[in-house]
Amino acid sequence: MNIVVGNLSFGASEEPVRALFETHGTVDRVNIATDRDKGQPRGFGFVETSNDGEGEEAIAAVNGSDLDGRSLTVNEARPKADRSSGGGGSFGHKRRY
């Protein structure tokens, strides 16, 4: 199960997030999202668990809890939306010849 953790402090690191979730089951991976240019945390991250039951328990237990003085928002992550719409550079304007 992939879990999104929001409202992390901008100084958040992997270990405190891992420790918080490991009290509710096995954590396979923690990934704190960072700004591409600055390399600083962006205020959210992801926690992966292989056991969906433990993941659901962790979501219920950790959502709204405090970490570094901030109330966390925790939900099951949704799959990334497909952005391959074909696009084009006309910005919706069609040329008429």
C-alpha cells in the first residue's frame, strides 16, 4: 500500500516518519518529496507498506497526529494521473487556412 503523508515540516527527514509508521506495522520504504531545484523537502512524502491491513491501520492511527509541531494529513495515495493527452503547441487555437 502506498500512503501519502501531507503537512510535513520543511525540515522533515525519513527517520522520524519511518519511526511513526513502524509502530503500526512494517514499513518498506519512506520517500520525502524534495524540490527539484533546491533539494529541500516540499512538505509531503510517501510511505510504502506491503501489508494493506497494516497500512490501513497506520492511516487511521497517524492521520491528524503531531510530528514536529504539525498535524499530519495521511491518506492512501492514488495512482498518478495519465498526462499523455497528446498536447500540442496551439493552446487550443486552431488555424484556419
